[in-house]
Amino acid sequence: MIYLDTSALLKLVFPEEGSDAVAKPVSADVDMVSSELLLVEARRGTARRAPGRPPRLDLLLGRVELIEMSRAVLEAASRLEEPMLRTLDAIHVATALSDPGPGSVENEVVARWTGP
């Protein structure tokens, strides 16, 4: 199981540095999960960068199981110790650390965090 944050997913839509590192594990027949936040962030980011790319994005989004942005996830995100972690990144980290459901044996976090 692979957790994708928005920056990782968008590397699959817009090839750039680091895209190969994301594409390799995703190219296998593997379950992908993310926060519901991914839906909004990815569509807004795609609309800004290339309005003609939604079909490719929608194909990728269709492969990702979205995890509810519950009160527990938001509470966990608010309590993460890293003070420079931005709000939306904290929600992704807290979601990745939450139990994504039955049968998950391993979580691989494919994410990029950029400091200040």
C-alpha cells in the first residue's frame, strides 16, 4: 500500500524532477491511498498549471482510495511535533500515520515536504 500526497500525485500528471521515484512504485499493481484532501488539492493544482490535463488526473484519482478527513485525523495533524510542517502537509502526514483500513500490512509514504 502506498500513501500519496498531492505533490507526489501531481508528479505523475506533470513529469518533473522526482517523477521517476514516484512512478516506479505506483506502476506496480499496488493499492494507493490518500487523504480526501488530495481530491481538491490535485484538481486545483492541475487547473492552475494545465487546464487540459483533468482526464489524466481523473484516471489517477480513480485508482486512489481516499481516507476520510475525520476529526481524529485533524486532531492528530494539529499535534504533530514538527513546528515548520505546513497545515495541509500535516493533514497528509496524520492521514498516512492513521490506520487506512483492514488488511493493511505496510505503508510506504511517498511524499515531499519542503521546509520554509
